Amino acid sequence: MITVLLLLHLFVTIALIGTILIQRSEGGGLGIGGSQGMGSFMSGRGTATLLTRSTAVLGTAFMVLSLALAVMNRGASTGTGHDILSQPPASSSPASTN
């Protein structure tokens, strides 16, 4: 189950990065060029709305998946303590030389 969530989290992260990088820095539509380059697919305003909503949905999915993974891995520690600094160091004997 955790592996599936990790893969989904990876895909959402890549899609979120791509969606953010496509946007113009001033909040316009696609940063590839003007609306002339896109033809009659979408207007500049429609593209900005689509990218804004896509960013919001992907950001929400990212946060929900992050919280779900954190809750699922909360008790996965194998040991008495959850902090590696609270455990005493393992005793090691010096190597004997022959």
C-alpha cells in the first residue's frame, strides 16, 4: 500500500512541477508564447484559469498524500525508541590482529 502511495506521490509531484514551470511568472497563461502560438485551442484567460485550478488540485493532492504517508509510516520504526540519538551506541570490540 505504501509503495502505491509513493508512486502516486511521485507522479503528482512531477505533474505539479511541470504545471508550475509552464505558468508565466506574472500569473498569465502558458509561458511558451502568446495565445497565437496555441491557435484556437484556448484563450489566454482560459489557460490561466486551467493552470491555476490544476495547480490547486495537484497541490492539495500532494499535501494529502504527504500526510497519509507520514501517518502510515509513524509506527514503522523498528526499535525501542523513535529517535536514533536516544538509543545507546552499539558496542563494538576491536578487531584482533593475528
